[in-house]
Amino acid sequence: GDSVTQMEGPVTLSEEAFLTINCTYTATGYPSLFWYVQYPGEGLQLLLKATKADDKGSNKGFEATYRKETTSFHLEKGSVQVSDSAVYFCALNGGGSYIPTFGRGTSLIVHP
Amino acid sequence: NAGVMQNPRHLVRRRGQEARLRCSPMKGHSHVYWYRQLPEEGLKFMVYLQKENIIDESGMPKERFSAEFPKEGPSILRIQQVVRGDSAAYFCASSPLGTGGTEAFFGQGTRLTVV
């Protein structure tokens, strides 16, 4: 079945540092890929998405490129802020399964 | 356009009681998913429903858990005879389509505490 693997956290960075959170997936067919963000005590919010190979999703300074050849969708941000501290989930939908499939989540902690 | 509404936000139950969690999907969405999130763990799929139909319940424990999505009204996740291990955050998500790569929209979750 479909699956998503993302790097374990927590990822701890200083403000203005560069962020990468790795995500790889396994799916049949051609899924859409997503990054969600969860702030403490809240639900998941869609951060960005990409629906086909080589698409780049971007939002609030975050970017991720759909790489079919490496089955990856790594999240990047050039300069993180304290307010970016949250848990980030990589997800896919529309591959071999009709159920949105999530990675385990990666906690990001940004220090001033 | 209201988002996905879950209630209650917090629920405390004693062991052996029943817990009922409600989810109203976004307007126009007919597909509902329930997930459970345990501390320090990711989202675990529980059940996928459309109106009046359970499509996939492969993630639901075989006993004590049930879900429904009636023709009228919210989707309900029901946990009978709760135990301490049921303490978790339960999230509902909805989408307009079950396939095709659309994103799922999440509610704020219900945090169940069993004492």
C-alpha cells in the first residue's frame, strides 16, 4: 500500500537558519503530495501541495518539489522564524489508495 | 464557508463510559476520514465514510469502536467502554472527492482523556 516516510525529529534550529525536512513516498499510480503543519493544540492546516511530477508547491516561504525519479517531496525554507515552530506532516493522496496517507510528522523547534 | 467542525474540543470520560465525537464536514464535502493521534506519534487512519456508507474501516479496532455518517447530521465516532489507552486526539477530515488527489481539510480535533 501507499506509505510516506519523513525524517525523525525534533529538528532544532536557530532563527534565520535554513530548513530541510526530508520526505519520501511509496505509491502506485500518480499521487498528489502535500505538506501540512500542526501548531500546538490545533488541527492540521495545509501548507502546500503539488499534483504532478516537477511541480513546486510554495507558501509562506516554504517550498517543496515533486520529484518522481527519487519519489521525494522535501520541505525547505531559506530562513526560519520562531513562529515556524510546529509539527510538519508530509502526505499523499490519489495514488493507489483513496485514503490520505501521512508520515509520522517532524517536530521543528526554532530558537531566537 | 465554515471549515470542518468537531465537537467537543475536549472530552473527559471515566473508564467504562461511552465517548461520542462529532464531525461536521465542510459544506459540499461528502467524504469523511477519522484519524487518531497519540502523543509523539503520527496520524493513524481509522475509518473512511461517505454519506450512509462505511467505505474503509481497516484502521478501526474491531471492538468498542464504531463510526457512522448519516444522511442528515454530522459524522459520529463512538467509543464504548473507554479505557485509558483510548486517550488521544481524534481528528476528522473531509474532502469533496475521495480520489483524484484533492487535499483533506481538518477539524481542530477532539482531545479525549480517560480517567
